[in-house]
Amino acid sequence: MKLLKPPWINHDGDKAIFSVDLHPDGSRFATGGQGQDSSGRVVVWNLKPVAQEKYEDDEKVPKLLCMLDQHLGCVNCVRWSQSGRFLASAGDDKVIIIWQQSSYGGGAVFGSNVVNVESWRSVTTLRGHNGDILDVAWSPGDVWLASASVDNNVIVWNTAKWPEQVQILRGHTGLVKGVTWDPVGRYLASQADDKSLRIWRTTDWTTEEKIIDPFSECGGTTTVLRPSWSPDGQYLVSAHAMNNGGPTAQIVERDGWNTDKDFVGHRKPITCVRFNPNILEKADPKTGKSVQYCCVAIGSRDRSISIWFTSLKRPLVVIHDIFDDSVLDLSWSSCGKYLMAVSKDGSLAFINFSSDEIGRPLCEDETNNLHMKLYGKSALTSASLANPTIIENPEFLRLREEEKEKAKEANSEQSRRPAPPTPQRAPINKQIETRTADGKRRITPMFIPPAEGCRTENPNKSYEASFSSSQREKSKIVVEKVDGVVEPNVTSRPPLAFNSNTNTSPSKGASAPLPAEFNGVPAGLPARFEKSTNGSEKQMDGQITTISTKRKHEDAQPIMPKRKRGRPPLYERATAPPPNRVPTPPPAQPVVSSRPQAVAHTQGEPLNVLPEASLSKSARVQIPGENSTDGPPPLLIVENDYRIGNRVGMGGGTPSLHRVSRTQQNVVSWVAYLTSQVTAVVATTDAAALTCHDKSLHIFDIKTGEMMLPPVQLQGKASQLFVHENCLMVITTEATLTIWDISKKKRILSETIRHLVEGRNGGVKAVQITAEGTPVVLLASGEAFTRCHDLEAWLLLGDSASVRRVLQPEYTMLPPCHQSEYKARPLASLLHQTAAYSGSSRVTRPLIPDDAKQNLTEVFINRMLTSAQYLRAAQDYKFWLKRKIQFFIKEGLEKKLRDVFDDLLGPRHSGSMDNQDQNGWIPKIMDFDKKSLLEEFLREILLAENSLQLQRLYSEYKEQLEGNLIDTI
């Protein structure tokens, strides 16, 4: 603990200071007391020279920020609103002035040599009391403002409609000298010289309880009587009580308003009580368990201050004779470590506690959860229930009218839009018949759409066949026979689209098209094949069908006689040989694969994590960058088991040949033969790469067909093959990723990614290279991993699918991203290709508590921001920062909004930060001007459904932003 009494904090030397209050953001504090010629004075001070010694002697850091001398009488109380936007001051002139920081700069104070660094203007002046006002208090959420006066009344003011009075609380018969609010806004407590403490209900503003007994022995009076409510709402501590003739601070328990406990030890009456605004937590040194408690500071006329914990029976510390006169007011900082006290002698004391001494404060969410558990409501719910229902800022009204006009124009334009033309229906009474080389008929199926105007009531209903016994109508379908022979192994599909993924089956969900620089071709289509037990392979989607000619086992099976139904006689059962039992195969080990096929594993060989790439008997790859306007584009054709004459291969023990050729308009430019079956192929503008079954990689010059390198021997069989510009990427079945730069003939990366694909369904969907040369692995499950060279590790971009399923869909949707926007939005482009961020409402979403969903949503958005920042994706970062703002606005998280807005706004005055901190604040983030972003994000408040709750926040930052712009000009 450190104690400091700065001599430069005073009101014209030795004038009394009656009140002090620390700003919620910890940047400044205000004092109120006497000024010149018996007038009142409010001074706003910079906290930094007080809290840190090194800034006290720094001339560049101002100490006094603003001096306000508008009060005609002594200022008895100053209180910051919980949002920090307003400052309320009340005094002997029977008025309350609400101050707000002005966007214009300060200046010299009239009749003084003081120069104001900041400018504070009067928002409104509240008049209603008939006597001196001694205390004011803001309610939770700044919904109401309560004031206590010597006219024996308490007035509750509506902060949304200055200067409207909500209620005048009458009941005290003496001077009311202190007021305090219940932390959840359910009660208001007031203490007066009539030796009573009253608790008022905020629902109907009637008396809930009148406490008299602890104050019946009190004699004399004090200048102020400032009670305080604990942050957990369990205790109300009053000032100036008596117990057995000794002064005490009375503890009033919320449960039953019991008064059997008090704080003792002071020699003279208690004048003020102030609880630390945080619920604190510390580990018990004896048991090691975490204990939650509250901390309260008590000031007395005996010029001493005592600090108490609700978990201890003795005070934490007692500071005697800290002042030369009575302690009049106390104030804690929002962090809970700073305590300020002022005295009638005109001085201020500053006490600094360490975390070990004071404990760890609970965060706002933990405090709200505790309030909800205890009382069913919190400060947030209290503020939302009593939020203002009128529009204070005319810009809200103007913007809403503009939005309504835009909506009307959009509706009228849609109504004037002509109806879409009816598509022409193809002929439904015609079929095309062809013949194959072996004489088999082939009829091309044709889609028959439903008749116009026909409406199906239930598409899932099973229809019964209807029969007519009178006559049978003849078919009207005309069969058109086409001359010519169609080879059975030639597909009628157009050339495949160029795709960088050589082993990926089409996804059910629609995904964004790949950028042109990432184009490749599917060399193998494993998801379209099924292996039957007789050894035949059938390719789905109307592709090639290859029938195996080896049927020796089927031909050798004897014909068994037909067995009669029923159970055989007993004598047959006794003489019958035992049936041949097929041994049960051992259970297969679980293998993670990118396609629904089992991966074979032989004892002694490494376990294959991914399946081997497979290519159909023939495949065509469009060569990029050589599109011809006169005819079809050039193609790279791969023909496995190439036929020479009527035989496959050369015969006589010679291995089968597999042909690779470049063709355009039926003109073959070059031909190359391989002795191992091709499993995957990709092509670029300069080279063609092929992987074979014998673990080899062949690279050809795309124009001449010459081999650019001798065959590269891979570490295992290829599972997938990708290409990006001059980079070639191969993933083996053991999940080893290798990347080469073909032009430089240099390896970029070679390491295992087994830990990325194991435990995730679908395998690898694509491998790409960012503009900075960073590899990115996209998984079919929706995850995207990028390689960090400095950390030598893979970083997860975005979040896993299991986490996204519990979030609201609007916070997982990606921005639309076109092919041309890849370089501007790399994160969105990469995640679009995973097709896992669609946010479909048909996805089953588990039920979790709302607070957990809120926390997970915030974590998800923060991860997207971190991913965009790592990829240096400015547009993606701006998108997710805007989504974070929208989330905070929708959830009403004003404190977190302020944290973001404060960072975008920057230093509010020259004295709020030292030169080092000012240099540390960067005016730009990801190439965006922070203040321009703040101006754009403030508009989101106006467009929100709950804009009325945040309109004051909008006005506050809008004025400060305009003031900063004026100062810049």
C-alpha cells in the first residue's frame, strides 16, 4: 500500500473540498468544494501525475484539465455517471448541473491564470429542491439520478428526459444528507438527520423499510451522511450509527433488513462510507479455496480512514490522523486499486493498493451472473427495462425516415419489375437412340418437367399406380435413331473444369468458384467409384464403366441342386457335412480418409492416413492461359492402359503403356509414354505434372513435352496433387506434404500434416499459397491451417465446425467473395472454398445457455479478426471488426463498445497520455484510418433495433469525433 497527499491538488490554497469522484475509465477525477468569493468550484484533474510519480514533474503532462466555476454556492457533491459521459455537481445554490465534455478545446479561465486543457459544457441545470443539495447518486445503467437536500426530500430525475422529475420522495423529517442505489436498481436508500435510514422501492417509489434503532442514540450532527451499498447487493452500510455509546457504521443485511452487525473502532461519528465497486476474490491462505468478498472504506470525523473486508472480522488497515479535519468523501477507482479521500481542510489523500493486498476483481460478466443468480436481474437488465423511449438526437429520426424511404423505393421498384419469362420447354416426346460397337442400344434420358400450373401438394407423398381396364393408350414418344457407332468407354460429358484439387469429390453444398490462379483438374475421382466384390469398377455420374474380364472363380463354381423348403429330416442332418464357415475378418483399424473408401494397411508398412489417388482410364485437363477464340482450348489427355491396335501394351511380358499427350483441335502436339499408371495430373501455363502408382512424379514442359527433371521419387504413394503458379504440391497417403518451386527447382516445404487430418472427416480439400508465399491447407471439414515459418507450426484460421454449430448463423456467415477479390479478401476466399461457413438454418444446433453462446460468439469473432490480421487481409479485418461492433450493439454490451471506440478515437486530450503513449497509439489499423472506421461504425448504432438504448453513446463519441476533426483542421 502507498499513501500520497499531492500538495498541488487544492481549491485556491486552503478552501474546503467536500467531494471527490474517480472517472470510470481511470483517466481523470473530479473534486468539488469552495471557490472564490464563496462560490462553488468543480475541478477536473488528470489522474496520471497522481498515480505515477514519474509524470508528476513532467511539464508536458498537465495536472489540471478543467476548472468550472458556474455554481453560485459551495459544491457539496460531484459524481460521474457510470458510463463516464456526464458529471453531476450539486451545491448550496439548490441546483444540479450536468456537465459533458465539449468537442471544442479549452482556454484560459476568466480572472485566473489557469488554462483549461479540456472544455466541459453544461448540458442541463436541474432545479427542484428548496434547499442545499448535499448528495447525488446515479442509478445502475444511468437510468435515474437521485439527489438529497436539506429540504427533507429526495428527488429522482429521469436522465432520458432532462429535467423531468420521476418522483419526489417525501417521508424524512430531517435534513437528507446521503443517497445510494442498490446495484441491481431495485432499491434506493437515503439517510437523514431525523435518525433514520429509509429504503425505497423503485417499482412504486414507496417505503420498503424504515430503520431507526441503530440511530436512536446518535447525538449531534455531521456535515454529510453518505451511505453505500455493497456491489453484490447483500449489505447496506450507513453512516453515523451508535452501539453502546460508541460510533459505528451500521451494516444492514438485505435479507430481512437485519441490523445486528456493524463496523466499530472509530472515535467520532462516521461521515462517509464507500464500497469498492468490484466484487473481489482471493485464495484463502489456510484452505487454498477461492473466497469472494467486498471491500469498504469508512471515513470519520476523527480524521481517520479504515478499510474492511466482509470476509474478515478486523479491518485490513486503519490510517489515523490522515487529515487535519473531518473526512467528507471517499471514492474508489473502477479497477479497485485506487482510493481517494478529501477533507474539510482542503487536501486530498491518494492510497494505492496492490493486487495481493486487495484481491482480484470479478469481471463484469461474472458480476452480472452473480446478480442474476441472487436476484433474477442485473444492472444490465435494469437499464434495458427502463431505457429511454424517446429519440433525443434528431439524427436518429432523420436516419430512420431515410431508411423507410429506401425500403419503399425498393418495394415499388420490385413491383414494377416485369415478370420473368417462362423458360422454353424441351420436347418431351422425343428420345435419341445410338448404337455401340458391340451392337448394344443406348437411349439418352431426357428430363420431363412438370406441366405448367401443376402444383404438387406433398412432394414426399408416395403415389399409387392407377390401371384402366377399358383400353391402353399407346406411347407418343418418338425415337430418333442416330447413325454411327459410339464407343462404350468414351464419355459424352464436356471437358472437365480446371480445378487445383486432383482428388476431391463434388460437395453437396454450393461453394464459391476458385480463383483463376488456383485452377487445376481432378485427376482422380475417388468419391465417384465403388468397388464391387467381383472386381468390377463402376464410375458414377455417367462416367466410364470398366468391366473386369477375370471371372475364373465364378466359372469354376459347381451348380448346386435346388434345395427343398423346410427343415431337413433328422437322418439328413446327422449325415450332412458341417457347413463351411467363413472366418470372421479382424476388425479394421479406424482410418481417416478424404473419401468413403477403406484404406488398405499391410503389416510392417506405415499406416495410410489418406487414400491413394486414382484416375479413370482416360482424363482430359484443360491447359490454362491458352484459350483460343477460334476453337476449343488445348487439352492435356491422359490415357491409362493405352491400346496399341487391339492389344493393351506391347505384349510378351512388356509392361503396359500409359500415354500422355497435348491436343488441340484434334492435332497432337506431343506424346509421352509412361510405364506406370497415372494417378493424378495437373497442368500450368509452363508445365504438366503427373504422379504414378510407382511413387514417381513426372514433370513435362507443357509446350514441347520434354521432361524438365528426371522422375522424382516421392516418399509414398500420392494421394492428392495441387498446383499454384510455379508451385507444385503433393500429399502422400502417409499425409506428408511437399511443396516445390518448379521454376527455381527448389523445395519450399516438406513435413507431415498427419496431425491436421487425423480425427477430421473428409481429408484435405485443397492446398494453396498466399500472396506472401505462405502455404494454406484447406480441410473438407471446414478448417483452414496456415504455416507459420517463425513458429514452425500450423495456425488455425477461423474456427472448427463444432464451435460454429452453436453460434448464431448471422455471425458465421462470410462476406461474398468473387474470384477477382481473392487478393483483397484472402481469408474469405480461403474459407469460402471449405463450404463450411454457409450458416444454414437446417443444421442441427445444440442447445446451450445464452451466456455461453454469447461468450463463444465473441471468441469466434476475435479468432476471425486474429486470422485476418495474421494474413494481412485488410478488407477481411474490417468486415469482422464491423461484425464485432454489430454483435456488441445487439447484445447491449456498452462497456465493450467503449473499449473499441476509445481505441479508434485515440487520446482525448494532450494530458491524457504521455508522449510515449501518444506515439504508441497508431492512427491507422490495417491501412484504415481509425477515426474513419469509428465514424462508419457509429452508424451501426443508428441502424440497430435497440438504438434508443445506445443513443447517448452515439452522441458522446460523435461529438468527440467531430471535435477531434476540428482540432486537426
